[in-house]
Amino acid sequence: MSSTPKLLRSGDDTPDEVVRLRREIAGLEQELREVKEEAETAKRASADAVQAIRALRQQLEPLHKSLKMIFGEISRVDAGRVAQDAARDVEASGPWRSASGVH
């Protein structure tokens, strides 16, 4: 069985069919050009976005590092306070307090 379409094998193609196929090919070629242009536009937009993100990151990096240091310090202070509160709770509710009746 041949892989050539029937229309191309037959010698009795109508002129109307040939014209229709040529128009269809021209339309598809135009559509392909348009899609290629859209893809190129999207690539440029993507490259612009990446460049903008890179610039933003460069501008905000010092602030980000500073905030990480600040929040690290806050966490350290909070952890120290929690440890102090826990130690105070253990001391206040120790078994010797309950057994003696002194609270």
C-alpha cells in the first residue's frame, strides 16, 4: 500500500481542488509565520522578566540577609525566654513543693 495520498496519485485532479489546496497551504504558511512571531515575542518577554527578577534580587538581597539575621536573633531570644519560662515552671511545680504543700 502506497503512502502517497490518493489525490496526489490520481491524474484527474480538478483545478478547483488544486486551487483549494494551494490556498490552504498558503493559509497554513501564514499561520506558521504568525505563530513563530508570537513565540519569538514570548521568548523576548521571558528574557526581560528574567532580567527584571535578577535586578530585583540584586537590589533586595542585602535587605533579605539583614532580615534573616534579625529573625535569627529574635528566634534565639525567644528560645532563651522559652527555656527560662520552662525552668521557672519546673522549679515552681517541683515535687518538693507539692509534697510540702507550699506553692
